[in-house]
Amino acid sequence: EDQVTQSPEALRLQEGESSSLNCSYTVSGLRGLFWYRQDPGKGPEFLFTLYSAGEEKEKERLKATLTKKESFLHITAPKPEDSATYLCAVQGGKLSFGAGTTVTVRA
Amino acid sequence: EAGVAQSPRYKIIEKRQSVAFWCNPISGHATLYWYQQILGQGPKLLIQFQNNGVVDDSQLPKDRFSAERLKGVDSTLKIQPAKLEDSAVYLCASSLSSRQDSPLHFGNGTRLTVT
């Protein structure tokens, strides 16, 4: 059975303090790894798709990377508006979501 | 483009009552999903439609949950009778393609509280 584990569960950052979120996974036949952002009271919003080890994608202060066993979401010089829960999902036979990392950025 | 629309936003019912949720996907999106998200967890797929046909309902508790997608557009998800453990946010999502790597576009969900 496919498994997705995200760490840490929660992350509190000072504005400008860069950090990384981890998504480790086991899947038979990875067809894609996705990152989503979820704000309180809202549905998840698509950020990136990664397909193969070594691939990187960037969007503003976010950069996602992928290895054979895990993905990282790097947040560079975060701002308070980057506060959200970040969800990782892997597509094997099914799409399986992790529980997310809740990021709080203080001004 | 207009996003995925869901209603109602909130619903409070007593256990053993019934409830229905409605979803209107993004125009032109053939694939529609219903997910259940329990507080502190990631979304869990309940059912996937391709047009008005069911692709995957393996995790749908069929003794109490039902879903339909008439005419391949709008969809409704029903719970009857509800249990306390059904308290969750029910998210509808759609995607343009049936390809497994096609990104999902989510609505803002219906928060269900069962007392």
C-alpha cells in the first residue's frame, strides 16, 4: 500500500527564516508527486508536479525537489502570507495524500 | 475561469439523519472527485467519476454513502444515515484530463458536523 509521511507536523518561522518541509513516500510505480497549499477553510490549491528523481520546480519563494524516496519543499525568505498547510500527494495506483505540514510565519 | 462550486458550506445534523452535498466542477472538466478530509489528516478519496461513469469507488462506504453525477456535470454526495465519525470536510475536485498526473482543482468544501 502506498504511504506518504510528512514532517514536521508544524513549523513556526520568523519572517525571512528559510526552512524545508519533508515528504517521504513509498509507492509502487510513481506516476507523479504533487505539492498543494491549503489555507484555513479553503480547498487545496495546486503548486507543483514532479515526475522523476533530480527534478526541481520553483514558484516565487517555493522550490520543490524530488529524490527516489522523498521530496522537499524549500521556503526561502518566507513572508506571513506563506502561512498555510502544505500537502504532499503521490500518484501510484491511486493518489495518496500526506497529513500535511502547517507553516506559520511570524512578522 | 470560475472555480469548483460546492454547497452548502456548513451543515450540522444529528446522527442517523441524512445529508446531501452538491458540487459543480469547472466547465469542461470531465473528471470529478469527492474527498473526505478529517481534521488533521490529508484528503481521502471517496469516489471518482469520468463524465457520468464511476472510475473508482473502492473507498466509499456504500452502506451509507452514495454519489451520482447526472449528465456528466454536477454531482451530489449523500450520507444516510450519518454517524459521528462522518464529521469532516467533504471536498469536491475536478480535473481537465483523466490522466493520473493531471492536477486537481478543489472547491472550498462542506464542513459537516454530526452530533
